[in-house]
Amino acid sequence: TGWVRSDRLMDGHPLEMYFIDVGQGDAMFIVTPAGRKILVDGGRGDEAFQFLVWKYRLDLPNAEPVDIDLLAVTHTDDDHIAGLVSIIRHPLIRVRRIVHSGIAKFRSGVFDTALGDTEGEGSGRVLLTRHDGIEDLTRADLTATLQGWYDAVTQEPGLTYEAVDTRTGEIDVGDPAVTIRVLGPRLVSHPNHDDPVYLWLSSASKTVNGHSVVLRLDCGDVRVLLPGDLNTKGAAHLLSDAAFRAAADAHVLKAPHHGSHDYQKPFLEAVNPQISVVSSGEAPDHGHPRANFLGKIGQVSRSGDPLLFSTELIAMFAVDRDAEAPDADDPVDPTDPAMLGQARRRFKKRLNGIINVRTDGTNLYSARRVAAGYQFVTYGPIALAPRTEGL
């Protein structure tokens, strides 16, 4: 039992955005002002699932079911899709709609690449294989991760499953306060094929990342850009369209590809963010986020006081003295050579770093939890900064 000052309360429900620490991967959970629930990617492990269990107390005997109104799979790399299987399969989590990029991953030998059949050479090479409904896939052709995904999706009742691209336009989640636009992938026409195709971006990994589902979410005057693992080649392809350059402008950016070195400066300038969030982890270590990316994202910010969060860098640690270490009454000398062998084992991650960003459509608010006293470091209200001229 407690109380809250009435002048601290808002008149309506804000847009809630949770950037979940899933280690090396992506997972973002959104609750709209009308209570619609959106999940964008799910990481590699069960962290996103555990977040939902924690937030909605699904561990309690009388727990109510939770509806995920929209699940957006930006692309089919394991660190984005593998963690979604346990979410879809949980009996108290009901996924209503899945949107995806249309690019799956296949076992070796099924097609001429891991993503499907291609045609052409060099800059004219294109990827032809695209799926829309889950029935367009054959389970035996898929990688092991995608086979688990296929089983979960086909066993979920009442689920719609569809590929999206720039032709899709807006996605309706049943909340008039929120608009979601699909800004990527962008398919191209081909003289030999009736249906549009994907540009081949030099390799399978570059292609699946570069054709990530890119979403822009608007709430009031606030714009949020979610670009998946968009890379240099994929960003250049999208930026060649003037409509995308205009639409990429956003106040909040989920950093593309975990803050890797494979980014394009003109893309970051087109976004010109005010708050940026990098989702990355230390295992497996891909060197994310890269120092040059962190420097650049601050440089292209539209605010003199930009906020840059990293799920990996805010993860909280606690001292973990092992049995051989002296007790508290006998302080450890860190320079003692006998202690060097234990130094690397004295810290362990204790809490996942969840980054909160919220908005009432006019101002931004952000927060992260710290261990001391179950407190939050908070920022806001933050007025929306105008776009930087010349970027």
C-alpha cells in the first residue's frame, strides 16, 4: 500500500518501450496508449520470454493470458528469432499477428544459396526466393532454428503470418494514437520475373541483414525508427529512394546491427536521433558496439544533450568472492600476485539492463534501473529537439 502525488500522474497512458537486454541480439517490447502489445524480435535465448513472465506475472497460478497483437521479425538470424519460439509456444502468451521480411534460411543444398535461388552477377544479382505465408515453406528444407520456428508458428491457433515491404505501407494495430509504417525492405522489379525481387548484397549474411524489416512508429509528434540489422549496403539501397530519406527522420533510434562497424553515416544523418539505444552482448563477442559507431551516433544527434544507451554497457555487476578469497575482515590486496588468478572471476552479471523509453507524444522520458536501493536513473521530460540543419 502506498501513494502517488496527483501532480505526478498523466492524463492518459504513455507509449512504453522496453529495450530488453538479451545479450548479443535484439528484443524490444512496446505497449501502446490503448494497451496494444508489440514485440520486435526476441533474441537468441529466453530473456525476452522471461521478461514477459516477469512483467505479467505469468508464474502465478491465476495468471491471465497475454496477447501479443503484433510480432515483427526483422530478419531470420538466430539472435533475433530463436528466442521467439518459447514465447509463441507458451500457453498463456497468444501471438495474433506476425510480420517478417520474406527471407528464410535453408539447409545447405536446397537452393544455390542459404537464402534461396539467385540470378545474375555482380551488382545485377538478385535473390528470387521469397515466402509470405508459413505454408510457403517446407519444414525439412529449413535450418534447425527455422524448423523450430516453423513448428511453433504452425501450432499457434488464430495467427496471421505475412511478409511486409515498402509496398505494405501502414500496419494497423488497433490504436489510433499510434502509426506504424514499413520503410524496408525495398524490393525491385526484374525484367525476367513478374514479382519483385531482392537485390543480392554481396553475401547471404549481408543480404538477410540489409533487407531487415524497417519500421517507423509515430505517437503524437514523436517518431521512433527500428531498423533491425540494417547495414551499409542495405542502407544505401534504401537511401537511394528520396521517400525513405525523408521518412527516416526520427527522435528515437534502435541502433542498427548492434552498433557494428557496418553502418552508413548518411543513414545516421538521415535519422538524426535524439535518443539512441544499442542492443548487444559480450557472448558471442562480435566487438559490438564499435567505438567509431558510438562516436558517430553522438555526432549526428539532433540534441546538444543526446542520450546513448547500450544494454551491454549498463548491465550491472556484483562482486563474487570465491571460497579461497580472504573474508571482509582481511581486505584483499589487488596487487598481490596470488590474487591475479581469481581477478577475472570476481564479477558476474546480476541483472539484465532494461532500457525504458516512454512518451506522451509531446515529450520523451527514459530510465534505467540501478542496483542501489532498487532505484532508477531517469531523464525527462525531454522536449523534442528540431532536426539539425545541414544533415
